[in-house]
Amino acid sequence: FELEVPEVSAGTVVVKSVAREAGFRSKIAVVSLAEGVDPIGSMVGQRGTRVSAVINELGGEKIDIIEWNEKPEDYIANSLSPAKVLEVKILPKNKALAIVPVDQLSLAIGKEGQNGRLAAKLTGWKIDVRGPEQAKETEEKIEKEPEEEKKEEEKKEEKPKKVKKEKTKAEKKTKK
């Protein structure tokens, strides 16, 4: 892209992250450092000339160009494009729950999970893509998990009961 897009070589548009499955599809997150410069538009070029030159160079590999964002919710939503995301919920342990309309579910996941996999690779988050109904069930499970973890910790903290140690034959002989 540096050869095709002068804004990248000049430093006005920065490629923040790249996720690629060679020969099939790539996702690129870009951001503009100059006000008034459209990062995606500058990567695509007029009528797609810039991106099509790169696609031809890569042997017809599909390229998704998305806008990078500091807010993880927006970044994850952008990374799942072309699917429209209703909401992204940030979960503990670097996980996120993306809620998409039922008709967009297969598009968000992608062929053989490719779109979801590339989005996760691009963002560095483990992304769980769900429909609105499935998301409610997942949220309920997540709310129950901290309670279960507390119970497990409490069990560990309980003092272990003293167990009478039976003397081995060798110990009995030494005492006699």
C-alpha cells in the first residue's frame, strides 16, 4: 500500500493493524492523522484504483479496509464489517460480545468463521458474535460466573481438616 497510496508514505494515513489469511482475505485497520483526510477513501482511491492494484498484486485476495478507533467497542464493531453490529459489550479477560441482527449473523461470522477470525486477529480481542436472543443467554451465564468463582475461592480459603497420619511400618519399627 505504501507504493500505491501517497498518504501512507507521507504519514497522513497510518496502517494500525493487519490481519491476513494469505490467498483469501485480509483486513486492514487505518487511521488518519490529518484532519479532513478520509483514511478509507485514500486507501481505496478513485473508483477503487489504488486497492485494486494491491488486490491484483496479491492474486485476487479480498481486502477489507476498516477505520481504526481508540474505543475498543467501536473498533470491534468496525472490524466485523461488512456486517452491521448493534452493540459491542466488553467482557473481562480481553473478550467482547458483539450483538448483530439475526439476518447479519452469517455475514458477521463469515464463510467458515473467516470474518470473525480475522476481526479477532485484527483487534487482539476474543470476539463472540451472537444474535440478540443468544446474547441475552450469554450475558446471564457471564453474570453467574463471578458468583461461582467466589464460591470456589471460599472453598480454597477454608482451612483443611487435619487428617491423622497413620504410621508406616518403618516408623513403627524405629520407635520400638
